[in-house]
Amino acid sequence: MSEDLSFGSVAIRLSFATLERVDECIRLQDKMKELGVVPKKLGEIMLAKGYLTDQQCKEIIRYQGSKGGTTQIANYKISAKIGQGAMGSIYKALQISMDRIVALKILAQKYATNDKFRERFLREARAVAKLNHPNIIQGIDVGESSGIYYFAMEYIDGPTVGELLKRGGALDEKRALNIVMQITRALNHAFQHGIIHRDIKPDNVMLTRDGVAKLCDLGLAKVTTDEGPESTRPGASMGTPYYISPEQARGEPDVDTRSDIYSLGASFYHCTVGDVPYPGDSAAVVISKHLTEPLTPPRQRNPLVSPQTEHIVMRMMEKDRENRYQTPQELLRDLEAVAAGGAPEGFVADEDAKASTAPKLRRSRLLRNVRRFRRR
């Protein structure tokens, strides 16, 4: 027999209320219906009568969600917890009105009680929900229900790039290049709409079963059209240490799309090498390396990386942002050139690189000759 996850039953189970008080409030609901009045939710009635505290109501809702019951987030039924971030939890849920599965991000209570953080969450989520691009997780709905702040998004039943890297190390370069091209297109779309992600990393790139890469978790996103240069307090370093740009690590107030390009470069490095650019035992050590330590070229750690890809990664991860690609579109041109068998702008192969690529070129020519011979 399945567990009764109705609000009243959970209130009794958690010893927050007696059966008599729950029944009394249910009778009040029935009376409202008889009078032709839209009844209030049971939790609202019990709160108004002083039978429950606001904190107890929230505990009941959390319990319902953890057990897969219908929460008091109107129109959503949670089925499972699928992720945990710094700012809240992510659940798999049914959007009842549309009969579709969504990913539902719920803002952590400690942030939901902070006016500035709550307003920023809603403002940024609404901005992200306006984005419509095949390589960005689609925002569906954002709002507040019974004191819970939520953001509903497209649900992807596939792994993250981070999970792939944990399972098998470095990705095939062609596959890595394809993923990074797709995310660059996503960044370009966000950039055109005045949004900077600020937490690009393999764990924030999901893959569909068809191989489509989707950028997700814009929870740290900066909306550049907001009043003021930055919606986060000056000096705040946000992001993930292994992929954070130097200017973001310093907490500079004017981070822009070039910071996302650096973080995508660090992710590209991880995909092709099989390890992060700057390993370290603590966040402080890693951040210090991003700020001061020269980057080890990818081919020194994985000789299978092509010189062309290495050239792109090294430029993406220049410590001085003036030396990086200045826009996602500029980066995309070089990525597409390499994917088509060409070279990035300004690329000059050294003799060692030429020597290492010569056997590949000879094999390629041989295969072309074999194909020509077979067609005769």
C-alpha cells in the first residue's frame, strides 16, 4: 500500500498537528465549497488558525517532494530528486497542465528568505526563460507557490559531459570538438541576449540520446542589461574553481562573455586531455594556478590532441582576456574550420606538429586513392 502523502496526513505523521485539527480544517474547506467559494489550501487554513507554523508548512512540503508526492507548487508533481546545486535542488516532476516531464529547480530555503537573492533568482530565471536555442535547456516556467520559488526547465534524459569524463577519461577529439561547437553556439545566443553564464563546466553540459549538447544551469547567470555593472556584490568570486576565469576568480565586477569563453576552453581542455587544466588539492590552490601558472599545452599531456585543437584551447584560455577570442562567433569560426579539416586563423604548424600529422595525411591520401580505385 502506497504512503498517503496528502498535506494533512504528512502533518500528522511529522507530529506537527493532531487528527482533530486536520479534520477541523478539512471541514472548513468543505464549507467553503458548499458556499461556492474557492477553498483555500489546507496548509493555508492551518497556518491562519495557528495550528502550524510557516516553517512546519515548508517541512511538510519538502517531505512530500522527497517521497514523490504532489507538493504545494501549483501544477507540478515531483517524482524524484535528480540533482543538488549550491543554490537549490533539482527534481524530476510532472507539469500537470501540459502532461509533460520537466526538471524543476527549487531555490534553497536559506536563499528564498533573502529578498535580494530571491528577486535576482526570479529576474534571471525569467530572462533565461526567454532564450530559445536548440543547445540551451529551455526555460518553461518560473514563479512562487506557497513560499517556494521554482524554475521549471526542459528535462533531458541523458548524461552530462562530466559524467562521460568520469566514466572513460578523455573524449575522442572529434566528439569533443562537436560538443564545444554546440555550446559555443549556445553562448553566442545568450551573448546576443545580454546573458553571461559564469559557470561553464562539463557538469553543466547535458547530452540527449541523439548527441545534441545542451547548456544548463544558468543559476549564476549575469544579466548584463540589469541596472549597474553587476548583480552580484563586488568582489564575489562565483563559478567552479577548475574552470573559472582569472578575472572571475579575482571577483572583478565587469566579467563578460570572454570569461565564459575561458571556462569553455578549460572544459575543452578537460575533454581532450582527460584531466582538468590545473589540478589541485584545494579551491585556493586551483584558483591560484588559474591566476599565475602558465598553462601546460594539451599535447604535452595527450599527444593525440591535434595542433589545431591545441591552438584553439590555448587561445581560449589566455589569462589576459584581451588575448582570447573576443566573442563566441569569433571562436565558432575557428572551431568550424577545424571540424571541416582546416586550421584556425593565425595557426602556424611547427616542424614537430607537421611531422606528427604527416602520417595522418599520408593515410588520408591513401584512403582517397583506394576509394577512387574502387569506383572505377
